[in-house]
Amino acid sequence: MKVIIAPNAFKEATTAARAARAIERGLRRALPGSELICLPVADGGDGTAEVLRAVCGGRVSRHAIEGPCGQTVRAPLAWLAAQAERTCVIEVATTAGLAMIERRERNPMRTRTFGLGQAIGIARRKGARRILIGLGGSATVDGGLGMAEALGFGLLDRRGRPIPRGGRGLEKLARIVPAEEWGPCRSGADRKGAEPPPTILAICDVNSRLLGPEGAAPVFGPQKGATPAMVERLASGLENLAERLDADLGRKVKSLRGGGAAGGLGAGLAGFLGAKIEPGAQFVLGLAGFENALRGADWVVTGEGALDAQTLGDKAPAIVAREAARRGVPTIALAGSVDPRLSSDSQLRKRSPFRAALSIVPGPMALDEAITDTENLLTAAAYQAGRLMLRG
């Protein structure tokens, strides 16, 4: 039997690579002699850089930048070896991430993406010609204002003064002054013969747009500490940002798929830097050679921390299962929690690409305990999944 093991990271618990090894241990006991291929995956969230570096080879450099609350942090930049161009991978999770701050500090009116802009600048100065940015795990809803400020854009209010930092600056923005190095006019080398800015590719695990009821503020704001009053102000501010990007830089971002990712950072990257937004899971699976690995496979095992309705969008486990289903290969998903609606709701059940979705938690258990013991729980659940495979 040939089984492809392709889990996502289990948020706050374990990386995709460690999850794959834990699943492999369980399957090895249940399916001795089987061909087990570990292909950890990512979709733009936490651990994307690690997965890409495992696929392509490369190295990591670390640099001092400003964190989402103004603290100094050491951010990793991953440099991929097996790429024709000099490619650098930066994660929002490690430059402006929610996990970088205490729960009591979570306030998207004040947190910002300045450190991401610093990291992009560092990558450019070190010769990056292509920069991949994983948008998952952000602590911010500033639409990329902090990033733009770090890269030299002028962000001014009606009186020509710098706007406040963080999400509160969105509603004060009255004018954007293009950065000399990154403005929309810089599509080629400048008059002095300097190289143009690198190509920016933003990879994300959601396809939400910037505005509307499913936009950045109402969907992601509460996750980052926003109160209902904050959500209303942030939504209005993001609409203001979209209008200014159109008027001052000539870039329309209101209807951009993925523009709402990372608190509007997807739209900010597209509007300020001309970035292209791509579904992260499909991008990673393409680099990892997932299609070739599926040849002759009998089963696929995937998983992540929580399987729910959002998983069925552009999250890595759903993309893995759909790609496998196109080739007639069934998929079992393992997760810390499985939303019961995936089996009870007829519409969600029709959308689900999984042959089975199993919780790795065997009974009532404190969340902290489950997180600490995730890898052992994965191994035990994978053993049970392997026994199911033997029964067809």
C-alpha cells in the first residue's frame, strides 16, 4: 500500500514536518511494509517558510526588526536554493504575528505591519529578486500601512501630517505619497540604472475580499482583539484606504480575491507594491511535486489543528484532498477538533472532499494538554486510520 502523508501545521502545537513524522509512526505500526511518503504542506500560514525550504533547500538568516507592538524581534528570512531567481520567503506570522504578543496586548487599532516592511527592505538589499510572503497568522488590521511606512511611502492626514500608527491610522489617511523605490512608476530600472524592486507574491489561505460582511474587519478583526466598535471603525478605515490606493497610486483593490487576508494586508501588498495574490496551498503543492507523488497512491492522510467550514475553502487539507480526489485517491483528515457540522450539515457534507475526518483527541481533555501532547495523539490516531485503510 502507498500512502501520502501531507498535513498542515497544527497551530500552536506542532509544525507540518513534525506532524507528518508523527503520523508516519502510527501508520508504520498499522501498515508494516507499506510505502509511506511524507509531504508536509502549507497554505501561507505559520510554517510556510519551513515547508518551502524543506522542498527547495536553502538557508535562514535572522534580522532585528520591529514587532507588531513596537518590540524588537529577530525575524527569520528563508532563502530558497532550488529556484531560478534569488527567492526569499517572509512570514507575516514571524514579523507581525498574533503569536508574538500576549493576549492582553491584542489590539488591532495599535498593532501594525512595520516589521514586515523592514523585512522586505532587508530582503531587497540582500539581493532578493522575488519575495514570497505568507499572509497567515497576523496580529494586525492595518491594511499594510505599517509595511508601506517602513518602505518609504508617505502616509498623511488632511493637514499633511503623518497618520497615527496601527489600524487607527486607516480612517485618518488622506494622501499617499509614493515611495521613490516602490512607487507604481517603478516597473523597470530607474534613470540611474538601479535594478527595479523585486517581484512580490503574496500567498494566502483565504479568498476573502477587503470589504463587506465577509471582509477583513468583521471576519478577522475579532480574532486579533477588536471589539464591535473597533470592527466598525476598521471597516470604514479599510474602505478609505482602498479609495486612496486607487486615487493616489492607481491600483484598485476593493474586489481583489484574497485582499482581506491578514487584516487587509493582501490588498495593501497589491496596492502599495503591486503584489500578486495566489492561493497558498496550490502554490506549495506545485513546488512539492504533489501531483507526481499521487501516482500509484492508495490513500492520502492530511490534517490541521481544527477542521471546520473554513477548512473547505482554500485551506491546505481541503486542497490536498481535492487534488487527490481528482486522481481517484481517497483522503483521511486528522485534526485536534472536527466541527460536527461537517457531517450533520448536508451542504457542508457535499462540499467536504474527505473520505473521513477524525479527531485525534480520544476523550475530554484540556486544550493545553491536547496541544502539549499533539504528536503522540497524532501517532495514535494515525494507527487507527491505518487499521481503517486495511478494511478498505
